[in-house]
Amino acid sequence: MKNLCRPTRKQCVRHAIGVQFSQQNRSFINFSKMDVAQMSRYVSPVNPAVFPHLTCVLMGIGIFFTAWFFVYEVTSNKLSRYIFKELLIALVASIFLGSGIVFLALWVGIYV
């Protein structure tokens, strides 16, 4: 009697994690399929109607902190600067500007 396709180590690992090995067709096709009509529709956590408002508010706050950082760098001398304050202002500005850019892209239809 001839030995039917003995599974390799890789196939045994796949079987151990839930993929069924079939001796008849020697493949891993036994995944369950779900009907699209039974799936729940994805709903965005942020309403697309508020994308323009979020863009303007977040970009405005980011530009404010960027301007504050620029004025702080220009008006203070080398001895009166604090690296922690510079990093904090730059971090806050970059977070608000980055979030504003994401909502700007979503607003114009570039879905990221």
C-alpha cells in the first residue's frame, strides 16, 4: 500500500494553528467563507461631515504652537533657552498639525 502525501513540518504547524489539512486535495482550502450580506457595515468613529471643522481647528491650533515656537526661538538668547520647553512646544505643534493633515486628506477624499 502506497503512503499518501505525508504532511511536512510546515503543514503540521499550519494544522496546529487551525488550518485543516486535507488528504484528498492536499491543500489548505478548508477556510469558512462568510456572506457579504451577513457582515456588519463599517461605521467610521468620526462623522465625515465634521472633517472640514476638525481640519480647520486642528490646523489652527498647530499653527499657533508653531508660531509660538518660532517666536520663542527668535526672541530668546542661547543662555535663556530651555530644551524641555522647546521640545514640548514642538511636540504639541507636530501632533496638532499631523492630525490636521490627516483630516485634510480625509476631507478631500484621500482615505488614509
